[in-house]
Amino acid sequence: MNPAHLHLVVNHIPVIGGPIALALLVWGALARDRSLRRAGCLLTVLLAVSCWVAVYTGESAEDLIESLDGVNRPAIHPHEERAEAAWAAFLVAGALAAAALLLPEQPRGGWGRRVPPPAARALLVAAALAVGIALVVSAASLGGRIRHPEVDLVAAEQSPRN
């Protein structure tokens, strides 16, 4: 498996897992369910790692494909910038989630762990930024334009006509 192949495999994990992690975090907070919150935190940490792998392999993938026929070279840089923004958001969310998982147990109250409410809200905001603003989905869409001309056809069909 070369870096381009690994990049293609790994970059789908945050796109699919991001909304799931955010849903678990929100559902766990609303239902005051410790297991859901812990699952959301654990998934968020794993997504931060997968984002790092996707960004890390992206540079090597670029080197491998930029000289191939059919590659939309101007699409590479915007994809890279959006992916780095998504990774930064997941890095913050992953760090907050890891801290929430590592804090010692507390008898009761709040999240069931000694997580200050501002930190709990910051985790939700960071996860929402990574997913809710569609940084990851947008990065994936921009990545699709690099080698999938059908993505541009769909975008052209959906744009308003003059």
C-alpha cells in the first residue's frame, strides 16, 4: 500500500465518524448518559488520530499523483488547506476528549466525571466546528475534485443558472 492508497482509505474515517461522534456527545449530554459521552469522547480521540494520518499521508499522496493524467492540480491546494483546518479542529476536540476520559471519577453531577462545564462545552463546540461547519465534509468534497470529474459535474448541475 502506497501513501496515496493509505490516504484514500484513512480520509473517510473522519468524514463518516465525525457526525457519529458529535451525535454521541450531544445525545450523551442531553440524556446525561455517561456511557454515550465516553463513547463520543473515545471516538473523537480516534478521529483526531485518523485526521492526523490523513493529513500526514496527503503530502506524499500529492507527490505521487500530481503528475498523473486526469488530475485537477488547482484543486489540490484548497483541499489541503481545508483538511488542515479540519485536522486542527479535531486536534482540539481530541485533546479535550482525551482529558475528559483521563480525569478521575467523581461521585456524581455534571458529566459524571470531574469535567468543568466550560471544558465540556468547549469539547462540543470543537467537535461541532470539525463536523457541523462541515470542514471534514468540505475537505472530502474538495479532495474528490482532484481526481473525480463527476464531482464537478454534480456541482455544475446544482449551481444557479444565469
